[in-house]
Amino acid sequence: MKDFLEKTAWPMNPPLPYSLFHILFLAVGLTLAVLLAYYTSRRIDKKKLPRLLFICGLVLLGTELWKQLFLYYVVNEQTYNWWYFPFQLCSLPMYFCLLLPFVPGRQGQRIICTFMQDFNLLGGIMALAEPSGLFHPYWLLTLHGLIWHLLLVYIGLLIAFSRFSDVSLKGFVKTLPLFLICCIIASIINRTAKPLGQADMFYISPYYPSAQIVFHEIAVAFGIGAGNAVYLFATCLGGFIFHVIFNRIHLRPVQPIEK
């Protein structure tokens, strides 16, 4: 495994944000993601959407396993770096898509799908817009990060175009407990992994200023707790803005799905 990974460790000079490579990738990638999401939503039976999302989850899982092995064997010389533990906001669709077909009842599925439509679409777009954390000195690792977040955009728009989410105000409120649970899990990982290495799940570590631009400066100026609180509020606000957008363009909730 190590030999194979080393053979695919093709080096590259990490591109700069907003370089020609970045702009072209965004233009082409986002256009394809939007068109593919729209086309798929018109071709697939809504009852089969959880199965399609499950397949997306398998793709995410497979590529994440490759990434973890590549980081472990090639980048970090067989030392695990907890910074890359897969429990960021943009990692959640991997888990949610895999769990979705097994969630009993339409209501639970719609809450998860609404969460992915709002929060994970937000995370995918923001990461592509500020991609400094996605650019690495290896081609495959860089492409993995970019394509991963394009897939998040595809998943979020597919759910929206398929009208599989709840775009009412109550629908957004129902996603907040799920967001809170994920924040609690992220905090537990951050604290538990402290003796083992630097972990910053959801970028709310109590030990380090946020790695996200703007929020890092807030944490440095006013304290880590303040920076984390503002970051979480901004994330909820961003998710809510996406939710309102889909509500305004009349993406109404789907009709009840037969069990």
C-alpha cells in the first residue's frame, strides 16, 4: 500500500487562491455541478433519492479512506495527524449520505437532507471560494479536496432541485439540534485528541485560534471563545441565508413519501 501511494504522489506547486487554475476550476466545476444536479433531479424518482445519496456517500467514503492513507504514509511519514480527522462541517455528508437510507420515517430523512442542503452546500461553496486549505504540494491530494467540495455542492443542489428538503422556517429550525449535536461531538474530539496532537474539528478548538480567515483575527483580538462563538453564529446565519434563498425561489417541500 505504501509503495502504491508513493508512486501516485505526483508533486505540484500549490496554486495560489484566485490564480488562473483556481478560477478556471471554479468556473467549469461549479457549472458542471449545477447542471448535473438539475439534470439528475429531473430524471430520478424522489423515492430513489436516498439510494443515490447513499452512493455519493460511498464515493466520499472511498476517497476519504484514500486521503487518510495518503496522509499517513506519504505526507506524515506514518504518523497520524489529528488535524485531518474527518469530522469537519464538510465531512458530515459522508456520514449523513451513508445513514440516510436507514433513517426510519420521512421526517428524519428530510431533516438530514435539509441540513445538507443548507449547511453542507454552504461549507462546499465557502471552501471553494477560499481554497487555501485545499491546495497541497501533490496533484491527487489537491484534486481530492476540490472535487470533494464540488460533490458537496452537487449534493446540496440535488436535494434542493428534487424538493426533498423542508424549506419552511420550521424546517430550518429542526436542523439546529442536529448542528448542535455535531458541534458537541466536534468539541469532544478536540479535547480528547489534545494529548495526541492538534485537532480543530469544526474550527472550534478551545486551544487554538480558529484557522478560518476573519474568525482567526477575532479570536486573536477578543479570545478563542469569542472567535468560536462568532464563527458558529456566522455558520448558522449562512445556512439560514441559503435556506431562505431556496424558500424564495419556491422550492416547496415534497409530498409525504410512502413507507
